[in-house]
Amino acid sequence: MKITDSAKVFIENIMKDNEGKILRISQTSSGCCGPNVNLALDDAKIEDHIQTINDIQVVIEPEADPVLNNIILDLDEGNLVIVNEGSSCC
């Protein structure tokens, strides 16, 4: 998983307003275009394995880890977007 520099700034600004929260990434299901990835700001739990991606603290839920190799968090027209480079959707 990658977080672009523009997405990093966006996420950091949101995290400032939600002090003490971390970015949690999970997979809710999988569809014809690949996994459905869920992003949330959440409190860290004792059992969490916190990773740092482009200076952002992230918890990746175990079920989401295998599908995140091709995922990029980016900014598009001021909105945070999830880009799946491995998607085969038309």
C-alpha cells in the first residue's frame, strides 16, 4: 500500500482534528472489481500492529493485508480516493 504525498497532507489535517486517532484499514467484502476497502479513524487497540506509511500511522486489519499490494491512497479534486492498480474493471 502507498500513500501519496498529497493524500498524506489531507490525512494529516484530518488527524489533527481527531487527535489520538489512527487510520484503520479493513476489507469489508470483495466484488467484481476487487476488494472493498474501508478507511476509518479509530483509537489504537492493544493488539493492533501499527505500521507507518509515508509518516502516517496505519493499522491494517489482517483480512485486508493480502489485498493492499496494489492499493494507493491519493487525492483527486480535493477528495481522498482509493486507487487499485491491480483492478481489472472496465
